[in-house]
Amino acid sequence: MQVQELWDRAVFALGTSKVFETRMAGLDTRLMVLGYIGAAVPALVGAMVLSFGAKSLEIPGVLLIVGLLGVGQFAISLWSTFARWPERLSYATESMMENAQLANEFERAAKLIGNGQAYTDLAALVAKDDARQGQDQKRPLSEPEKRFAMRSALLQFRRPCVECSETPTVIDPSDCAVCGNFQLPKWSKGWAIGA
């Protein structure tokens, strides 16, 4: 296997890891908010009753508001079940971690082989990467996610884009059709080399 192919696999694996990290962060936040609302709504009612008594004049108004919040929370909880948010979060976490490990191993292999040294078990690494790619293809990346993945990996590995020849120094997207034209995830603002 050529050194360039090892770098290509490292870039692909790291980019995929970054996309699943983004998906994971979004799902984790949604599930955390949903869980908080599910616990906060009944706690609010209990606190109001304990503070002001069950026959307080404020309780019917609070119950109306809390009831509406509860209906909304129930609807979103039902949607999260049908949309399989917990399953998708688990998958995104697994894929992020495994792809990051693969990227590290391919980077290590590329550096060793590039320096004329041997890398043991390259066939096993390639087989593991092929299996991971096969699994990830069941949850395909959108075109903007692919461009975000490419820019993220090029930034991390300090490698030039094959299309625009730019070596990114910040995650902010360019106009390039390969490593640009995507919307930044909220958590990535200000992400740059050395940041």
C-alpha cells in the first residue's frame, strides 16, 4: 500500500469522526434538554404546591402552563423514540471513537512507511477500516457534511486540498467544492490550529 493511500484513509477516517462528533453533540444536547424538561416540569408543580399549598390561587395557572409544557415534552419524547435519538447517539459515539482511532493508526502507518520503516498488521488495519466504512455507509454523510469532514481532516493533518490546493489553518469554510461550502456546527466556532 502506498503512503498516499494511507494518508487518504487517515483523512477520510478523521473527517468521518468529526462528522459523527457533530451529530453526537446535537443528539446529546437534544436528549439532555428533553430529560431536563421531563424532570423539571413535575418538580416545578411539586415545589409550587409545597410552597403555596394545593388550594393556592396561583396553582391553576401554573398547572395550565406546566400542562402545556408537559404535552409538548410528551410529543417531543414520542418523536425522539420514533426517530431513535438514543440509538443514533450511541452509533455516532461509537463511530466517532473508532474512526478517530483508525485515523491515528493510518497516520502512524503513513509516517512509519514514509520513513522506510515497517508497520505490522497493515492488512488488519485496512480490514478494520473497510468494515467501519461499510457500517458508516448505512448512515450516509450529506454533501455539506462531506466537505466539513474534508476540511476538518485537512486542518488536523495540515494537508492541502486536492481541489483548491489550500492547506486550511481555520475550520471556517471556503468556496471550494471539496473542502468548503458547508455550515459550521455551533461547537466549532473559533476552531483553528493552536486554538
